[in-house]
Amino acid sequence: MPAEARPGPLVALYGPTSSGKTGLSVKAALRVERELGRPVVVISADSRQVYRYMDIGTSKTTAAEMRGIEHALIDVTEPSRKLELEDYVALARERIAAAAQAGALPFVVGGTGVYVSALTEGWEVGGAGTVRASLRRDFPPSMAADAHAMLRRLDRAAAARVHPSNYEAVLNALAAVMAGGEARRSAPESRVLVLGLDPGPRAVEQQVAQTYDDQVRRGLFGEVTDLAARYGLDEEARARGRDSRNQVLHTHGYREFFDLARRLGKPVAQLSPAELADVREAVLDHIRPHTRRQRTWFAKLPSPRMVTSPDHAFREIARAISARR
């Protein structure tokens, strides 16, 4: 393989929701392409942006925001089915390998800690798929607390690392324990550089509110009603609630609309301005603690180097690339 096509390093940028990952990653990538002459492929590590039609409420990276940088693993599947961890990892590894083969820099960017850890630490995740499917049947989302109680009985340390109401995290941890260690580590194929972005809890929580208000201005309510019509979510929410498999009903920024509409006994499209204000408060009340839980992943990542700006990130990436030569 010619020198310009040598694989590695694998670069990852992790940070909580509304920490500024998209803007920083694109600006750093543009400098890598312009100054180092290496194409960059951004591989999304966002468990919500993988779903089609959920654009505004997930702050999905737009073509304008990408600024010509290739992005992968956005709009992978419809939200009517859950994209499991092993499915995501398989797709991401394919894109990482293809980028490296083409001489491009794979740049994993996102706020889903389990995605970033799986890719940067070489997790072997295929073995727990069957176990997770069985657990999903035995413990629907409405029984997340029961699943967490079972996890605590089997592995108290594993239970302490996940929040009892974080259904997917509980299910992943329980599947790992029951499968004998889903997240087995193997040596990554290339050297890994993990960057961390954390402006601090106060700045992030303020930005969460600004992000939501911007989403509303961009048409979030219209997107919610379109999703309701596309998937019959008013009926689905009434019939199955949190036991629904549709990921719209499990995503902060969407589910709160349907929760309130269901409690009021009306279609989501008929929510009044005053009721939409209540939705806003519910969204913020859910997302702000979520960002605090995301922040705990920094301790689980392999020696993250905290960065504060695109220039800072670029310098770290440039050093990692030059170390491979």
C-alpha cells in the first residue's frame, strides 16, 4: 500500500449533546484536507441520527453544515425498527475500512458513548444479539426497572454504570452479562486518537435550551406531526406507549409531544401553544440530565484528549497522522 494510503489513525470526537461537536469536527476536517492533503470521512456515532425523517429534532447534520466533508451512517434505516449495537458496529467498521483503504482519515463523531467505545476499543459485539432479542421480548421498555433489577442481581458493578431508566443501556449491559461478555476487547486495527469536547455543564445546559428553541423555529412541530402521520404514532402511542418499537417514541425531543398528547387524549397535531410550552419544559427536563449521563462516558473512553477548539483538535490530529509516517 502506498504511503499516502496507509491506514490509521482512527480519530474519534466524543462529547455530550449540544457541546458543539458538529461545527468543531467539520472545521478540523477541512483543515486536515486543506493542509495535510488527506480526505476525511466523518462517521456519525449518534444513535438517533441513524433514523430517516428524524431530522430537526435530532439536529441531524445538514449538507450545508457538512461543507463538502463526506459523512456516513446518517439516515441508515427507518425508525420503525431499532438499529442494534451490533448492526451499527458492523456498518461503521465497513466504512472505517473503506476510508482507510482509500487513504482517507476516518473520523468518528458523536455523543453515543457505547458507539464510540465499541469502535475505539475493538468490542466484539456479535455474540449478544440473540440474547438481546430475547431480553427485548421479556423486558419491554415499560419494564426497564425490572431489567435493571435483574442486572443488579447478576452484576452489581455493571448495574452501577447504567441509569435504571436508560432502557437501551440496561438491555445492552444485561445482554453482555448473560452472553458472557458482549463487549470483549480486541486490538483495534489502527492506532486510535480519542478527542473529548466538554464546554462544561452550565454551557451545555444553556445550549440545550437554545438548540431546542432553534429546532422549533425550524419546524420541529411540523416534523413531529409528519412522523405521526407517516407511522400512525398517535394510535401507536395510545396502544403501546413505551412498549412501542418505533424509535420516535423513545427519542427525547419527540416522545414528549406524544406523551402529553396521549395523557390529554388528543392527536399530537392538536396540541395548543400552551401545551407546546409544556412540551418544551419536559424536553429540557429530560435532555439536561441526559447530557450529565453522557459526560460520565469520558471516564470510560481510552485516554481522551480534551480539546477546546477546531485548531486544538487539528493539532492533535496532525500529530497523530505524522506519528504514523
